[in-house]
Amino acid sequence: MHDKTYRIIQWMTGDVGQAGLRHFLDNPVYDVVGVLVHSKEKVGKDAGELAGVAPVGLQATDDMESIIATDADCVFYTPVIMDLDTVCRLLESGKNIVTTSGFFHPSEDFRDGGERIRAACRDGGTSFHAGGIHPGYAGDLLPLTVARIASRVDKIELFEVVNVLTDAPLDHIDWMGFGKDKDAFLSEPTLLGLGVPFFAQSMHMIAEGLGVCVDEVTAADVRVATAAVDIPHPEGVLLRGTVAAQHHEWTAWVGGRPLIVYHAIYVIGTPEQLDPSWDWGLTRYRLVIHGDPPTEVTLKGVEQPDGSMVHPGYTWTAMGAVNAIPDVCDADPGWLTHFDLGLVKPRGLVRP
């Protein structure tokens, strides 16, 4: 019913970029025409090798100028931190951008950058869209989808639970301050705390979807649990008494009451290895809508017959954005939010 193909550039091949690239190479809707990498070890490698599949005859490069000059319909842009100048150059060069790196929904924190993106879209006749798993789906699209079957919404809570040892890159141990002295950890900025403006975009999106406005977004004091015993991991040992779990909480206030509350719980170890003994369960997203009727939805990986379960977080992150590419490419120019796109129609998911 839809035989159009889209020429794709994969911009960076970290965990999310690899998931996207692997999908592009297996989906007949997409034709990969360029792969940009950062590390010298990946330069010259076949795109298939980088994606963990058979070679396809396309070599990766770190030559940004040659990639920008490549004719393509869309760039899947997946660095952890967006470089706004580069994104605007790509848009001005006539390439649409779908990204997991930020600018999910207009908010005051992104006003200036948003204006630059809109201007670049006008100049290039292109479109820009950001998606992912959280922000980009679990904390905004999913709550609004479930709210559609509610009669009244009093409060929305979203719990992101991640077991770092099994479901996150090991570099998160250092990045997120695991293994630090508790008092030192609580006195310093945290990685998740620095990301509040990004999560707040999702809160503003929910509020807009419900026809209300956010007064302010506040952060509760971070709670931590320490290691009750030494906890070994592939890169060393988390020493007893150091930070082994952290619970961040952010609230969007509407009309003087808490309407949207996000919980980010990142844990190393099992409940018996923690002090206090936190038991948040397996890695998952748990959505609770308090109201009429009270409703709960959990998004998690599926346990296989052998008892194993791999958390599909990187695939979710990639595909939450990737599946919007055809609609973004076919849309009128501009910064397209989830509201602008409406119900995205994923293409090429059902394959022989």
C-alpha cells in the first residue's frame, strides 16, 4: 500500500544509533546512504558490521562535511547531546531530521533553540522531530493515550526503574555517581538532575494535551540507598557504604496541586544488597493515573521460555523516533511535535 523508500543517514552509532541502523538495513522502506561515526576505530567499517548484521557494502566515515553533502531524505541524529549548530546546518542542507537527542516539545527552556530550528526548517524546506522512550513516549504519549479512556484525571505518576548492571551501559556507573560517598553525592549536581528541562518538556506536553498549563516544575530531594555489601560488577566493585541506588522525583504543578510526577529510580544490585532494602522490581516503565477510574499500565521486556529477559530500552528509544520518519519526511516543513504528527503510521514493521 506504500512503496516509497527513504534515503537515510545514520548520525553516530552508539547504542541507540546501532539499533536504528540495524532496523534501517532490515526494513525495505529505508535505504541507508551514509553513516557518520565518532571513534577512529569505526572509520572504514561496514555499516552492517557496526549494526551487528551481514556486510552491506557501505563504509562508515568521520568526515562530517561529506555526510552533510550527501543527498538524503532524513538524518537519524542520535548523539547523547545535540549540537544545535550542526542540526541547523543539516536542516538548511535540505535534509529532514529525526532525533532522540532533545527538543521534544516547546517549553521555555528551549525557546531560543526552537526558534533556530524553525528558521532552519524554513530555509531548508525541511522538518524536525524528536522522539524516544522517555522523554518521547513513556512519559508523554503513553499517559495521554491512557488518559483517553479516563473520566477524570487527578494525578499522573510515571516510574522509570532501571537496573544499571543489566540494562544500561557500564559507563553509567561513573556518570551517575554510583560508588560515591553518600554525602558527597547529595551535595553535587547529578546527571539526572541536569536533565530535568528535558523531562519537563514531556510534562508540558501532557498538560497541553489535557487542556491545562504547568505553573512550575519542582524537584524533590534526591533519595539514595547505599551498598550493604561490596557489589562486584564487570568493571570493578561498588564498595560497601557507597551510593548504590538513587531515586529522583520531579513534579509539575497545575492550579496549585501536583498533576504530573515523574520518578527516576536507578539501582545497582538486588534489594538485599541495598541499605535500605529498596525493591522496585525489574527494569520497566510504570504509569499510574489516579482518578476515575484509577488505571495502571506497565511497559517492560518479556521473559523468554529459558527465564531470560533483555530490557529493550535502546530499541524502544530508537524506534520511538524512527517509526515517525516517513510521516516527518512527508509533512510540511517545521518543528513537528507529537501533536503535529498525530497518530504515526509505522511502515515496514511487518516483513516476510
